[in-house]
Amino acid sequence: MPRYLRDTVLFILHPFTQVRRAVHPEQPRRDELSHQLILASTSRYRAMLLKRLGLDFTAVAPDVDERAVDLPPVELSQELAKQKALAVFQQYPNTVVIGSDQVPALDDLILTKPGTTERAAAQLEALSGRTHKLITSVCVASPAGVELHTDIHRLTLRPLTRRAIESYVQRDQPLDCAGAYKIESLGISLMQKIEGDDFTAITGLPLIATTQMLANAGISVLA
């Protein structure tokens, strides 16, 4: 199916679907870079997760056009994680760069950040009582090479009433979260079951895999 037709179908089925856009603030010059480790993201959630490892790092926005990538959910997550890491690594080739991307999918339909309370409520109504996948890929690019890992969680939401959905959206304001829930906050109350290997992947960066990949690139968390 041509992409424009697929996008139209997605919008009809799920009016909360929106285009994912990247924001590119001014990048630091090479001589201004203060750390060997770079997070190719401006996501505060990923930065908070990476800080848990106790490593110094610099956050740099990758120059990647996510709208140009048209792939199924798993391949989309992997490709964008790789593109983000390599885009920043090309700018700073003597560093270790972490790129990550997350794609929630209900069957084959990709869910994006709702942006408004109405779209958040619509998204949760579609997920209510159903199981969806949360696909999180991380790529580490360094002088030692490029390594890619993908974490897939299966999340089942409880059957939710409209009142419960509206109460949740008002209290947690998950407007910048794909899937319209904050799992690290009140969003956990929406869940009936979570299946997966690394809970941190749900928030945006699988730390178990990331720790090993950094070690392979020469950065030991416990050194």
C-alpha cells in the first residue's frame, strides 16, 4: 500500500495518530564536547534513565527525518535507533554514541505521542482491554563498531471506563508519551499485565542491554 494511503487509513482508524517530528537545537562544536559518551536524544526520559548508570554524558539532537522512514514497527524502531546513533557519531567520530527509538504498536498500527487530551483519551480507548507491543531499540556506535539491540514488551491494559480514562489523562497528562500513558507514574494503574525482559525499556532506554553494549564499546559502568 502506498504510504499516503496507509497514513490515511491510520488516521481514520485512530485519529490520535500524528507525525513524529524531530527538533534540532544548536549542536555543540567538537571542541566544546565535554564527555566521551553522547546520548543522541533530547528526551528527558532517556536522559533520566542514562543518569541512573552514573556516567557523564552529553545530549545531542540527531539530525534524522523520521517521516522519511516507512517500515513495519520492529524494523522502524531498529532503523531509527541506528540512524540517530550514526548521525551523531559522524559528527563526533571519536566518541561513543547511544541512539534509541521506541515504537508502540497495536497490531500493525503505530501509535505516536497524542499531543492533546482528546487524542490521549482516544488512544487509551483503543488500547483498553487489549494487548499491544512496545518496541524499543538501542544502537551504540563507537570506534569499535556498531551494535544494535531490540527489546519487545507486551502490555495488556485493563478494561477502562470512559470516566477512568478521563481521570487518568487529567491527572497524569501523558500528552508527550506514545501510547498515552506514563508507566513510571500513574500509568501503572492502567496495566493488567506486562511481559518483557527489561522494565527500563518501557520508559525509553533498555539499561540492561545498554550497559553491556557500552562495555563492548569500552565504557564500563562499574569501572
